[in-house]
Amino acid sequence: MRRYLPALCWIAIALGFLCTLFAPPEAWWADALMVAMLAAALLAVANGTSRYPLFRSTKRDSPIDTVVGVMPLLIALRAMNSFESIDIVWPILWGIPIGVAFAYGCYLTGVKRRWLRQQSTTLSAFEWIFLIVIGIGMGWGLIIQANGIRSRSTLSIPGKVVAKRISGGKMTQRYFDIEAKRPAVTSGEYRVRRTLYDSTYVGQLICVDIHTGLLGFRWYEVHHC
């Protein structure tokens, strides 16, 4: 098994990117698959399938570090691309325990199995911060995805597109400035997908659906009425 571990790690990373880029937002199985691959990577370290512990790997086993470092980021990125959240703070707070548990789990895989006998048996401050931050991102992403599985209620509000904007930078984002007919609090700027952006003109009637998700957090969806 150890012989094929690097190839399996790169396959897992490729599957993670495919799930992030192409799986539909409501595809819960994509998130479950990514979490399972992350758990398998940690299990490979914990049971000795990986010759080296986390973050102390040689070039041969370095892909397993990549799985542990990249998969949580892909889970968070998938959530960002799937649902436009209105409630931001509470999902992040819910993600903090997941981030701490993830970092502590990574720590245990390196220390409890005593693979660092000739090296430090503790993670550096940078490694702790890195693991907690990406763990919180992963926790936030899982909360957002779970919340979007089903809508408990939906409020559809018609409005008019008064302006369109494309933001620059490394990741191009497209926005509508919408003047809602009711209530006024829903007027403002909304991020939209490229297909909707290209097919909509200024002054056109558009609808904003405000969803209350499975966990009670709100997210919006913009579409033609």
C-alpha cells in the first residue's frame, strides 16, 4: 500500500478539484467524498501506511501533506462557489470547533504514534495557525453546504437591475446593483454567475430569492423572473 500512496494522494487531489469545479451545489455526496479522502489521508498517517508524519515528510511522501493542506481549502472554495451567503458570522463561529478539532487531530497523528522520535514532537506555531485557519475554513464550508441542502423557507423579491459591474483581480466577480420593489432592505449589490450576467441588461426585471437554509442561515439566489 505504501508503494502506491503518492499516486493515490494525487488522485484524491484531482477528485477534490473536480468536485469543487463541476459538482452541483446540492450534491452532498461531493462534500462527503472530499471529507472521506481527507480522513483517509490522516488515517494513512495514523496507522503507519505513510512512512513519515505530517509536515516532516520526504519528497516521496509529500503528496499526503498536500492532501491535508489542500482538501480543506477546496471544501471552503466549493461553498463559496455554491451559495451566496447573507449570514456570515454565525457559520464562521460554528466552524471554529471544527477547525480546532482538525488541527488537534493532525497533531495526534504525528505525536501519539511516536514517529517524531528524532525530531520535535510538537507542531510549530505556524503549523498550528495554518491548520486551525484551514480547519475553520473547512468547517465554514461544510456548514454552508449542509445549510444549502434544503430551504426551510424562500422569499422571492422582484427588482430592477440598475447597474452591472465586473471586479478585477485574480478571480473575476460579476455583480448586479438591484433596486428591489420590496422591501427596501434587499436593495443593493449581488454577486451573480457569468451566464446570468451576460444574459441580463440594465433595466431588466430580475428576481432575488432569499432562502432560509436547513440550519437557519440565509443565502440568496438571483435569477430571471
